[in-house]
Amino acid sequence: MKPPRFGPSLIVHGGAGSACAASELAPRRAAMLKAAKRALTILRDGGDALDAVIAAVRTLEDDPLFNAGLGSALNAAGMVEMDAAVMIAGIAGTDRAHIGANNAGGVAIVSRVRNPILLARAVMEKSPHVLIAAAGAERFARRTGMTLCRPSDLITTRSRARWTAMVRRVAKRPPDHGTVGAVALDVNGGIAAATSTGGITGKLPGRIGDSPIPGAGLYAAAAGAASATGYGEAIITHAICRTAVEGLSSASPSKSAQQTIANMGHDSGREAGVILIDSRGRVGYAHNAAAMEVASFDRKAGLIHRWVKPIGPSRRSGRPA
């Protein structure tokens, strides 16, 4: 039996967190739409959901305005340490030939890879593991033919300035904790999620956030897929992506996303956001931070970009960094 054909559908997020300069609003919107359009082109051509979410996330990793890849936040030592992951699923009967030993792959604490999301895919498809970290991940990158860069190549003037402000204790807002991510449904019923981050400005060296952890920073199952952004420690302990996807059994994507973030915020007092897609191609999203932006496509609404209002009171105002 062929799977139902509700796709293509996708949603991309650019992080939930602190305010950015007004001069960055238009470039961020353009970058988000560019990422979504690249993914949508793949999906409309009958391509795979995995290829689509990686194309979207890679576009944002290459943009210095986002906290992933180029432009990643700096840790307490002034260095970049990035995390990323992918995860795939599908409706029963769908051919998912590219699934290897696992249906998820991730990397953590990498500093010499321009696009950690590509290395995360390689871990899923070319290794028996789900998560590889630090120097081991970079050696694996070299073995799989990826070109490594210098750690300094990933440090931008913007991220260095924010790190310097943190060190001098003159920052006007809390540390950044943005992330980028995407989830998609393709026309064959395939479902995929991808998440990539530079973490939190000033984090301890070696800290791993939620982004590369299935169930926390991302999750994909036959029912749907999710990608998270925000305070990683709370996202991990509340497993918000798995919780949001499991919530699809009794709620729409919008309601499941809202309930998941509301419960996490109530329990932890921390900020986070989540985007969600179900097997029918419906999208949902919610956050409780200062702000969060998404770009999405479904057959009903078409391609749109929006700044999403928080579901509850936020300690800060503005748009995400």
C-alpha cells in the first residue's frame, strides 16, 4: 500500500532567544526564506525530506547572523564548539533506502567543520553510531572526505563582540542560546528533522546542549517530527521534541507544540521553542522566549515567514539573536 501523500510540507526556525539589532531583521527574514525555498525546491521536485532539511539548515549555518556554523556563539575560552543532528522516519511501506544502522546521527563539540549538519548525516549513514564528539568527530569527518577548516574561520566579528561583552560583564541581555532547525514531510511520506547550534555564549568548554540528542533537540517518528531551540539543559531533561511528537496522538501540531512549551516553562522557568510537523503535513510551533522566527510551507498557507508571539510572559523583549 502506498503511503498517503500529504506533502510536501516544511517548517524552519532561526532560534528562540534574545533581541537582535533592528538592522538585522530584514537580512534574517531574507535568509530564512532562502533556506525554506531551497528546501521547498527539493520537495517539489519529489526529493527526500532529509535532503530538504539539510539544505535548509546548511543555508543558515552559512549565514553569520545565525548561531550555527559560521557565526556560532563562543564558549568561555573564546572558541567555537558546535553540535548538530539529523533524524528520519517514514510512514509504513515507504522506501527509506538511505537508513543505515540508525535513523539518527549527530556530532558534538566540533570546531573544524563548516557545516556540522553534513557531518551529522555522515554519522547516521556511514557509521554504526548515533553521536560522535570532539576530535573523534573531526577525524571521522576527514575519513569521510570532508574538508576541515581552522577553528578561527568560524569566528565572526559579531560573535567575538558578544563574547567580549560577556567577559566584561557589560552585556545588556542574558547569553544567547539560539539554534537553527528544520522539519519536513516529502511526497512519499518521508519525515525528517535537523538541528544545528553553536550553543550558549560563555558556556563551559566541552558542554553539549540538546541539539544533537534525539528526543531533546530533535525527533522524528511516523507520527511527525520536531526541532527545538532554547535553553538546552531544560530541553534535554524535558525531552521536548519527543514529547511534542507523541502529543500528536491527541492534538494538532499547534496545540501539541504549545502544550509542550507551556509545561516545560512551568516546570523549569527556562526559555525554549519548538517547531513541529505531522504525517499529514500540518505544521505547528510555539515558544516562551523574547521572540522566535519561522519560515514554513504547507498547501493551505503557502510559503510564509513570521515572528512568532510567545505563549506566555517573557523576561525580555525583542527578537531572537
